Amino acid sequence: QSKPRDLQRWRCEVEVMPADGECEMQDLFDALKCSLIPNAKWIGFRREEIFYGLCKLVAICFIDNTHDESNPADTSAVEIMLEQVRGMFKVQSVRLLSQTSSQGHDPFTVCQGIFHDDA
């Protein structure tokens, strides 16, 4: 029986080009959230116009990457996520824009705690 070696949490920004110009960005993001990508938690997105009404989606997710001794290729959870997004019906292409180590708390949770009134 294998044991996980270590756990790393990543915050990733992923550029997703829709398969056609008629695709709504909210629908595309909802499809990402409903996908069964292991260890991925999709938290938000922004829409970026490319030209003449054609848009791309920049989605943000957190990924818990566990390196497992039973995985001989040592494929990271980020690589697995990118491959699975590439295979989605509504997606033309996907590109990892940023991947930063996420140590500690989610910034949204921290801000909520700062401005929360217990009175």
C-alpha cells in the first residue's frame, strides 16, 4: 500500500478558449465547476475580450497536489487538470497562465474575517 509523500496546494489561473464564439463564459465556467477533475476547486473567473466580441475565459482554481509513490510518472494534479479541461466539449484550447504556491488561507476567507462584525 502506497503512502502520499507530500501535499502542495496551488492557486492556478487558466486561460480557456471556447470552441465557438457563441459560448457564454458563465456556462463554460459552470461546466468547469461541474467537471470531475480531481483535487480542483474552481473559485472564480473573469472574461477577457480578444477582439470584435470574441472572448476568452480566465478561470481561477485551487488544486491540492499529492505526490503518490504509486504514480510512477509522478504526474502532477495541475497537469491532470489541464489535460481534462482540454478534453471538454466546449473547449478549443487551454493554457496555464500562472501557478503559485498557496500557503495558508484563501485571501477571500481572510478578507471576510477582517470585515466580519460579530456584534
